[in-house]
Amino acid sequence: MRTYTVQKGDTIRKIALKFGIRPFDLLLFNRQVNDETSYIYPGDRLEIPEVNTETAVSCSPFQCLCEYGPVDLEADIQFMYQNYRQIVSIEQIGQSVLSHPIVSFQIGTGKKKIFYSGGWHANEWLTSKFLITFIKELLLHMKKKQRWHGYDLEKLFQQVTLYIVPLVNPDGVELVQQGIYPEHPMYKEVLTINKGCREFNHWSSNIRGVDLNHQWPAGWDIEADESPQQPWSRHYSGTAPLTEPEARAVYQFSCLHDFSHVFAFHSQGQVIYWGYRGYEPPESKAMVERLSLVSSYVPVHTAESDGGYKDWFIQETGRPGFTIEVGVGTNPLPLSSFSEIWSNNVLLALEGLIL
């Protein structure tokens, strides 16, 4: 038996996987923890049972046995620097309210620029898990000079450059996964927004209670008038467009690059939104039909809402933009949803590179 001190970003399931045990085993020796979804806070101490290395729990790339957040992204950045620095460029494009880096991964050298993003809403972190897994598998196949699901990656990335921001809302994701505690720099503000409640599965906003996908100057005033009028766990549009550093980072990044089309991954619904108030170009319909065929997700012209990133991109550039709603259920989706998300979206993400 050993004692472990909980770190920032930890969850019961992450610690269990780290030590090769089941969450059940961890709960058995830490009766103060109710279940594997209970919050544990930095500085808490847990008893870790010894494990036989022959029976240690392991995880395949296409499983999701624990949450994915900003600490895990930092570890993956180091992994990619060590293993794939010749074929991926990693750039900090901004930072969150709490100074977490917002990071872009760049793959390819082609003239055509494409942008994928995820982790916009705090309780939709499985989109970040999907995108980071997609990047790692993409780089693995490229390093081995292998086709992937029939796609010739070497030839493809001579023609396109793919940019991916897998985690737009790191502060919010961390809040959903680890909760709030007195040492947190926004402890009082978050509890006020959440009306004293210390459960955050319903939280989709950033740490200041602003919905990052309601922050965009495309019908922002319409959306703001129909949404909460003060910081809230979801849907609050802020006092004006682009007030939040996370939204500004993506805005500046999008203005800097001449993207041919963009994908914004959200959850849930298993649909693909592809239009905005008739501003979308004619080719968007044929493109979404191709995406539907490789994913089984249903094309829907509009979400009947305003102020979203995809909406702004379409209105601002006149180019195609798509919101992909992965999975089905109630956010945050269960870990078991990842297999469906992966299998139904990996071809979609690959097809997006040849649209």
C-alpha cells in the first residue's frame, strides 16, 4: 500500500489508470470517496493498493477509461515533441482566463488550409479526446508511411495543411472533471454562478460563466437577447461578442489563416449542421452529404440559433463550415460513448481533408 497526493487535473479514474488498477479497487481502500465520478481535490491523499504487473489495467488508443483535460493535453504535447517533431508543429495561439495555453497542432505543407476544433463546451470534453486521438493516429501512420483507411496521407498532406485546436475551453473542462475547492482562484465566483451547487456536470461555459459558442459576431445580439442575462453555467453570451480570451484566440487564429472550411466538434446528437441563414456557399450541401455517408450522421441545415463559431465563419468568409454533434445522450457523455464517437467520426475527419 502506498499513499498518493492528488494533483491538479486528477480524477478517480485517471489515478486508477495511472497505477494500473480499477476504480473499484481505489474506492475499496478509500471509503471517503463515494464513487468513481466523485470529485477529488489537489492535496487530498488516497491509499493506492499494490497491483500485480501481470494483471495491471491497460488501455487501447480507442478506449476511453478516464477523463481527458488540460493536464493530459500537456502530456500529449510532450509525447508528440519526443516522437513526431518532424511532422507536426505545435503552437500556443492564446490562453484561457486561468492562463491555460490554447494550443494548435499543424500537420502538412499544402496550400489548402483546413481547421478542426473541439472542447468548446466544458462538459463536451470527449470531442477533445477524439481529436487528440485522431492526431496521434494520423502521425503514427504518417511516420510509418502507411495509408490509413485507404487514404494516402503522404500525398494528401502535400496538398493540404490541417490545423487542430482540440481544447478551446480548458478551464471549463477542468471544472467539470475536478470540481471547485477553496484554493481555486475563482472559487467564490464559480459558486455564485452555480448558485452554491458544487456539482458541475451540467456546466458548458468557460470559467467566467460565458458560453464560448455564443460569443461570435453572427447574430450575437439575437442570441444574447434570448439567453441568460448574467454569467451562467450555459448559454450566457457575455456582454459583447469576443469578450472571452478563448474565443478571441480562435478568432485571431481564424483571421490569420485562410481556411477553406472548418469543423467544430460538439456533443451530442449525431447530426451535422452545415448552414447559417443562407450565407453558406452552394458546395456546402454536397460536402455535408459526403460527410454523412462516411459517418452515418444526419445532415441538418441549421440549428436555429446564432452566435456560433461556425455561423460566424460562414457569414464572414462565405465558405463552408460544419458543426459536428458527436454521440447521443446527456452531456457529459459516458466514457463508453467514445467507441461510437471514434468509429463514426474517424472517416468523417479524414474525408474532411479531401472535400
